[in-house]
Amino acid sequence: MKHIPKKSLGQHFLTDPNIIRKIIGHISPKETDVILEIGPGHGALTQYLLNSGCSLTGLELDTDLANKWKAKEAAYPRFRCIEGNAISLDWTPYLPCDKVVGNIPYNISRPLMYKLFEYRKEIGETVFMVQKEFAEKLAAQAGEDAYGILAVLSRSFADVEHLFSIPPTVFYPQPKVISACIKLIFKDIQIDDTLFIEMVQAAFNQRRKTLRNSLKKFYTLELKDKFPWEKRADGIAPEEYIKLVEMLKVES
């Protein structure tokens, strides 16, 4: 029986073999890789990953599709499919891993990024398909319209690369937006994640105010001349936010 895409799950299945091979080329799966795939779906990427001989775990929310992949576990001893929500699941049993990959439903893109940030020290890199507008938010530079919380966090924690755009015509059903394939290679950066994320969110939640006002919780006289307090949240690069967190930790 043909699987009918579920709108409630944001399912848009990739169908173009040329695009699939292009994505696989950027993933470059190897037999020695440990890979976590978010939403195997119909297996556009999954079968290529299995053929590479890598150790593969798939997280699939759709019960019908999860059962389909579980039935293949016997044929692929290094493969397992876990039925569940990638956002609410504890990833600890599947980490560390070399790569996290997938065609990401647009409605979970943001919470999934925060999940990746949470586990970033145990992940080498990611290759994802997301909405192009979302990809632009991840890679935006200070001063650009798309520059916000996601850009500061993603560019602080990783090197972000927009690989290529993907038209709606290569999906079934066709989405109403253009997609993009992106790669994040996580950095070995030592920082207090909780404090850093809290501070960046506070800055951008009042982005029209100067940082002196939006970050008044973190302002001290000792830091008066060591941070551009009179600028706004979207006017400084991620490195400046990192520097502030480091100074705050020294003070505490």
C-alpha cells in the first residue's frame, strides 16, 4: 500500500535521484561513520547510507514508516530504527556520532537546532534539508535582516555552509517554499551554553533597545568599556557575545 504523506507531520518526500546523490555526496558516508538520521521517511537518503556500511540509527515519528524500517534491521546488522519524536527523545543512547542528517520538516527546524546545540559536543557535523529562509537565518551576518538568535548561536557553535538550494518540484507533495541543503561542522568551543543562550535571547527579545538596556541584567561598571553596550543586538558579531560570556564567567 502506498504511503500517503501526513500533513500533520510536515511530510514532503524527496524524489529526485540527482538531488539525492548530490546530498549524499556532501554527507560522504563511510563504513567507519556513526550516523543519526532524522526521519528516514521513504528512504531517499537511508538506502544510500545503508549501502555505505555505516552504523546508522534512524529516528522516525511515523509508525507505518518506522515499522517498514524496523523490518530491515535483520538485513542490516549495523542499522536500527527508533520510533519516536526526535525533539522529545533523549539522544544520549545514539551518541557520540560523526554525522546527523535528514530532510527536516519545516515545523521542527527551530527546536531541532536547539537539540543539536544541546548535544553539539558529541556530534561532528550535520547535513540537513530545511526551508531556504531558515537556512538564511542560520548563516546570517550581523546587520543583515535575517540576523538573529539562530545566527548568533549557530555561527558560534559551528561553521555554517549553505550548500545549494532545492526547488519544490523535487518533493512529493510539493512544498510551497524553496528548500536548501546546509552543513554545520561543530566547533570545539568551551562556553557556558545556558548563560550564553539566555544572554543572546535577552538581547534579541528587545532588539530595538541598546544592549545596555536589553542586557542590563549582565551590565556591570567593570565591563562598561569592555563591550559595545550602546549598540543593538543585531549590530554585533557572535564573537562579541562570546567575549561577554567569558568576561562574565571570570567575574563570577
